[in-house]
Amino acid sequence: MKIKILGSGAGGGLPQWNCNCANCTSARHGDGDVRPRTQSSIAVSENGVDWILINASPDLLAQLRANPELQPARSIRDSGIAAVLLIDAQIDHVTGLLMLRERSAPLPLYACSPVFDDLSSGFPIVPLLGHYCGVERHEITLDEPFSIPPASGIRFTAMSIESKAPPYSPRRNASAPGDNIGLLIENIASGTRVFYAPGLGSASAAVRQAMESAQLVLVDGTFWRSTEMIDLGLSDKHAGDMGHLAQCGHNGTPGMVQLLDALPSATRKVLIHINNTNPILNPHSAEYAVVRARGIEVAHDGMHFQV
Ligand code: MLT
Ligand code: MN
Ligand code: ZN
């Protein structure tokens, strides 16, 4: 099973169009310290030809250009994207669906029912696509393993996680199960597992167990500190208000670094969905040194895994 990180950035990407923070400035000027990153998406494949796109980023077209293996070109109109799976209805995870409208057949779309609800009301991208390629709707049931054709050797299990429905959702402040999921992605033949959760507000016992059972974890790397946006004067919200667990603990709650520390040393631990304000994006920063010393990796676009 192959996993490719198409976009390792959070919403806004890096550099963000209107941001002049230290990371965005460095990425914009290409001084070599901070690598640009596109918005959050990964792709999974069993055979390296047919891919399941997990989240459809606003940067999807640039990601496809940067990853030619997703473009097998077997006929005049063709794509390696066999289906799309959404983990939530956030703008940075769904806007790329619009860029798939030229398909000649309906797009197989896998998501939980609250996500389909938001994408049929507040951000009605599903009915809108009905006027283009159309959507073949596949509703995911929590905790029930499923496969997505043609990748029948990969088993997905969606777990309810605590995070946030999008700002435009009527459930922003009272999430329902299925608004946000973490994914266990398993290579059935080898039994190898990946846990993917780019938006993880807190880790329940079930989430910690899923992380322990995985050989590779790709988890929320949005913020270093809970007060990061407040400290920079960019927002009045804590990481938790946005559904993200910061790497540093806050008010006695352990942070992501502590959670990853508790995993077996052989587990590959990768931070993903990294906001442009996060100091770990600069390889010369003290914060980057802290995560690397603990064996935690910082995702970048194009990073790939064979599991
Ligand atoms: C998030 O991860 O908190 C959201 O994607 C933010 C956004 O959509 O701008
Ligand atoms: Mn996001
Ligand atoms: Zn910035």
C-alpha cells in the first residue's frame, strides 16, 4: 500500500496569500529555510495506479501536476483518482471537488452523513456537482470497516473524533458524530495500519488505542502552542476552539508531543496539516529540534510511504 502526502499544510497553505509571518515570508522568498506547502490532502493506493483521494484540497490541480503517478493517462480522458473520501466538510478538505467536475462519470464520494448534510446545505457542493459530473454517494458508517473499489486490498475504518464542524456548519459549536473522523487505513494482506487524523481536538481512549495499533500515524500538526494565533495577534481563538490539539500541552492537558511519546518507539510519527504560523516549519527552530529529538517527523508535500 502506498501513501502519498499531496498537501501537508493547514487551511491557507504556506505561504498563505495574505500572511507576512516569518514562515510565510521565508516560504515566499524561497530562502531555503521554510518549504512551501499546499493544503491538506493525502492519496492512498494499493497498486500505484488507482488512487483513493483523501480530502480534496483547494490546491488539488497543483498537487496533481506535482504527482504525475496520479495521472496514468490510459485513455484520452483519464485520472488515477478512483474515488474521494472526506474526513470532514472543512473548506480546505472539500473545495477541490469542484476541480473534478470534468469527469465523464459520477464521482464516487465517501463521507459520513453530517458531512453530506453540510455539503448539501451550507456549502452545497454536492447538488452543485449534480449539474456537472454528478456524485455517487457512499455514506460511511462509523466503526464499520469498508473498502473502496478498485482498492479492495485496503480496509478503511472511520472513527469518531473530537474536533470541530466547519465555521459555516450549524453544528460548529455542537458537533455530531461523523462531523470529524479519524481513519484507520489497513493493508489487508500485511496487516499494516496507518492512522490519519489531520484535525484532532483531543484523543479519546479509542483514538489512543488506534494510534497504538498503527505502524504509521499522520496526525494533527496544526499548532505548536494552544495560544499560537493569539500570541501572534492573528485571532482570539485557542487551538481547541478550532478543533486542534497543539503540540505543547495546555492547562494540564497533554499536547500532541506527549501523546506521540506514549507510542511504541518503532511507530513512525508524522505531524501533518501544519498551519503556516507553526515554528516547527522552520528546520532551524528550537521547536523543530524538540520534535526531531523525539523521533517525530514534520510532513512535507511529496512525502510518501510504503506500508
Ligand atoms: C481547520 O482545519 O481548522 C480549518 O480547515 C480552517 C479553515 O478552513 O480555514
Ligand atoms: Mn483544516
Ligand atoms: Zn503566515
